[in-house]
Amino acid sequence: MKFPIVFFQLLNVVYSAKILGYFNFPSISHQFVFQAVVRELSLRGHEVTYVSPNNIKDPKLINLTEVDLSDTYKVFETTDAGIFNRNAINLIAVCVFGNKLIEDIITIEMELEQVKEILMKPENSYDLIIVEAMNPFHYGLQHKFKAPLIAISSFGLTSVLHDIIGNQNHPILYPDAFCGYLNPIKNIWEKIDSFYVNMVFYLYSKFVGMPKYDKMARTYFGEDMPYVEDLVRNVSIMFGNVDPIFSDRRAIAPNYKEVWNIHLKAPQPLPADLQRILDDAKTGLVYFSLGTNVRFEHVEENIKQEILKALGDLPYTVLCKWESEDYPGKPNNVVLRKWIPQQSILAHPNVKVFVTQGGLQSSEEAIINGVPLVVIPFLGDQPLNAKILTSRGMAETILPQSIKNDLLRDTILKVAKNEKYRLKAHELRDIFLDQPRTGLEEIVWWCEYVIRHKGATHLRSPSAGVSLYEYFMLDVLGVIFIVLFATYVAMKIIFGAIIRLLRGQKHEKQKND
Ligand SMILES: *[C@@H]1O[C@H](CO)[C@@H](O)[C@H](O)[C@H]1NC(C)=O
Ligand SMILES: *[C@@H]1O[C@H](CO)[C@@H](O)[C@H](O)[C@H]1NC(C)=O
């Protein structure tokens, strides 16, 4: 009889917990993931507060309270995300830029009345806090409210975060995603580059980034706060949105979970005009979209013309996400749209090829629909994604600087005509979808687990927070060296004495003879 009672109690403990989901970063592709999580938690009866620049605004979610941070989008009026392009800039500039961006966002959000109201709440107002993984500042909330904290990344982790929570972090086996190398690295120059990138990120975080976030967090969360890096390390569970195709297959700590298929929904019915265009495209349709970050207003005119020329030469209908619905020189087979319901388009059987910038979410949407790709990677993780998809055989890559109409046309034709890309895409789709439960179910389950077990500190890895001298066993090697050296000295003295003794006897003997 005991067992069912205990089981019932376990279920009971998490009944309607108070959860604060605090996700400040102004990027819709990040927020899609967090929205799915807070929505699901609220549907399960938890009392959830979602602090975000992209509120869900669904009146049916009666257990969800939303705080609007859309003011944080203002930071992009003065910054250009193009700096996150590895070819264009030096590494320190990336660190400085990233820090500055996050600092500016925090400054904006902390001025908002609704945020101030939340921070006035007493300790223990929440049973669980969920934040975005990449920004150390918000880990301070666990000190403010004395509640366990879970972090979610809408993609993988940086090498710095891997290091902090005790995942294996070796620059040759697991290069930082920013380097854009497939692992393990074989080329010596790439090895050196990866080591260099890891070191710069590590040192910058250690000596500039963390101290700065620590100072900011103290002003809002209390001067008595522990050092912010220790609070990052104190995370109950960290989630990476990483599927088996993009995973770098790293040795990971028990409190780091790679989850995938978090926000992907069943395709919605298409608007009638798009449905007709797709149904009529009997010879096939090419879908062209460079995502939300690449803005066409910023693309040079001659590149736009090269793209339109290539698309016009294709024997297919082309559906193209563009800055406007009409454009000078638009070929007849090309349909331009400002907004396109991407998941539903990709689910249509007539789609032959998807030309994409290779963002993680677009790539995943292509994978679950088994659509082969032509990737034109611009920034961030896109170059690495392009390499992974190409090496897995479901894509071809064109570098943005080499876009020419004939190259683009020929590459699209190659991927459309050769069955092997589609077969590979289907193989990867089957791997992607074969999981015991979706990423969303997994996250929700672990959130309740952390509440049930009051922070679940038993999941922490002993390698989290180990210092470099311990990791490289310099203390052990030091003792071994001292013992060996002492042995050597002792041997030298003993053998020296014996030899002298023997010589002495010999001399004696010679004298006596
Ligand atoms: C709201 O929470 C209650 C329990 O507190 C739950 O029974 C109900 O299903 C939830 N409703 C919605 C729409 O989230
Ligand atoms: C670290 O996490 C545990 C479990 O959530 C919590 O009890 C503890 O107070 C946290 N430590 C700090 C310094 O916040």
C-alpha cells in the first residue's frame, strides 16, 4: 500500500507551483522556444509569470501572467548583428560587442516599472526560476528569491558555459561553435585557431565579463550576493536545444540535458492563395528565405539581382521571402512575399529545395519535413550548421561572398534533381523524430523534478568548478615529481657511497698487496 501513496504525494508536491520565466533577450527565434515552455507549464496548472520582449497574449492561458519587455528591441536601432561574422572581425571585438549589447538590454529592462515590481517581491515568492542560459546576470535571481534555477538555451552552449557546469571542454574535440569547425579537428591550423578562440573566450569571461555581470547583478539583486559565476555553476539543470544531428556528441554533466523538438508544431492550414500556388507547382517548388536576421534592405542591389536572375532561370515555381511583394526585374515564376508560414510550406510535398541561411530553427524545420537544402550561411552559428548539413549529405553550401547567378542556379538544380539529398534528408528526419518524448515534455518533466527535489543538487558534476591546476593534476604531478626527484637524489647518494666504499677496499687491497 505504501508505494501508491508515496507516488501520489510526489504528484501532489508539484501541483500548481509558482514559476518565474525570465527571458530578456530580444530575438523572436530565441523566444519561440521559451514561449513553448511557459505555455506548457501554465497549461499544466502552474502559476507562471513570463517576462519577455515577445509576450504570448493568449487570453485562454488563464494561469499565465505576462510582463512586456518589448522596449529591449530598441537596442538594435543602434547595433548591427553583422559583427557576429567570424570573417569580418577580431575576437575581442565580438566579446566587447556581446557584453555591451547585453548590458544595454539589462539597463533598459531594469528601468521598467513592471520589472521593478517583480524585484520588490519577497524571498520565496517563486518555487522555480527559469532563465535564458547565455547571460550570467539573471542567475542572480536565485539569490534574490531563494529559489532553484533552471537555464535554457535556445541553441547549444558556449565553451565558457560548458566549462562552468563541468561538461568536457576540449578545444580539439569540441571546438566552440563560433569557430565553425566540424569535430574532431584534424588540421593543425584549425586546432591552433580553436585553442585560441577557447582561450580568448575563457579569459575574457573570467577577467572582464563575469566581474562586470557580477557588479550589475549586485546592484539589483543585493550586495550580499555570492559571486555570479558561482551562481551560474549552482544551476539546477541547464538545457541546450540540441538535436542528434547538430550535437557535438560531448561528454556532459548529469545536470546538462540536450533536448530537441521543443517548439515545432504540426503544420497549420495554409492561406488559400499560397495553398493554390503550392498545389499548382506540379514540377516542384523552390522555397527561398534568408530568415529573420538577414534583412533584404541591407543586401546590396547587385546581389539581389544575381539572386533573382538565378531563381528566374529555374524550371520550378519559386516562393521567396523578400522585403516587398513586387520588385523591379522579378521573373514570372517567382512569387515574392513579406511573410511566409514556413513550417506549413515545408510540409507540402511539392517543395523540392529550401534555400536558407542555415539558422538552427530553419534547419530543424527542413529536417522534420525531409526537405533538402541549399545553405547560404551569413553569421553566428550558420557557417557551422551549413558544414554539418552538407557533411551529413542533405545540403550544399554557397558562401555569401561567392553568390553568382549561375552558381546559385546550378546548385539549386543539383540538389533538386539528385535523389540522394532527399533520401539523406529523410534518413535524418527519422533520427530526429525517434525520441522517447518531445523536448518540450522533457523540459516540463525536469522542471517539476527540480521543484520536487528542492533544486536537485545531486545532479551536479564534480567537474563543475574544478580549477585548471586540479584538472591537469598539477598537484599530483608535483608530488610525483618530488618523490621521483627525492628517490633519484637518495639513489645517487647511496650508490655514490657504495662505490666509494668498494673503491676504498680496492685501494686497501692494492696497498696490502
Ligand atoms: C489553470 O490552473 C488550474 C490549476 O491551478 C488547472 O486546473 C487549469 O487546467 C489551468 N488552466 C489553463 C487553461 O491553463
Ligand atoms: C544553490 O542551489 C540550491 C538548490 O537550488 C539552493 O538551495 C542554494 O541556496 C543555492 N545557492 C545559492 C548561493 O544561491
